[in-house]
Amino acid sequence: MPTYEYECSQCDFRFERKQRFEEEPIAMCPKCQGKARRVINSVPIIFKGSGFYVTDSRKSSVPEVAKEGARRKKKRGEK
């Protein structure tokens, strides 16, 4: 069962209620009996694992070890 957050428009009291999807939203504040409304919050997105960045998803066609060997040969003047 999801938990919904409500806020009273008169006294600014915030409260939470567990409700089924098919239940009607709560209309009255339990504190002052004023009009309550459901508060919609944004949900954070957390990316875990590799593959979310350009550098993670693209693999080089030449392994890093081969690149290092080519650099050493250039420094020594070898082909």
C-alpha cells in the first residue's frame, strides 16, 4: 500500500496516510478540519553500475596496453 503525503491549506499541517490506489484522497485535515490536498513530490533517480556515461559505454578498439607499447616505441625511434 502506498503512502501519500497531504497538506492542509489553512494551517499548513503536513501528514501522511497509507491508502489503497482505489481509495479517494483525504479531503479534511485531522488537526483543524480544513481542506487538505495531496502533495506530489519528485522522486530522485539514482544510476548504479557502468554504462551510463559516454566513457563507460564505449570501448576502445585498441587495448590500452597496445597504446602504451606504441608510445614507448615512438620515444625510442623504433617503428
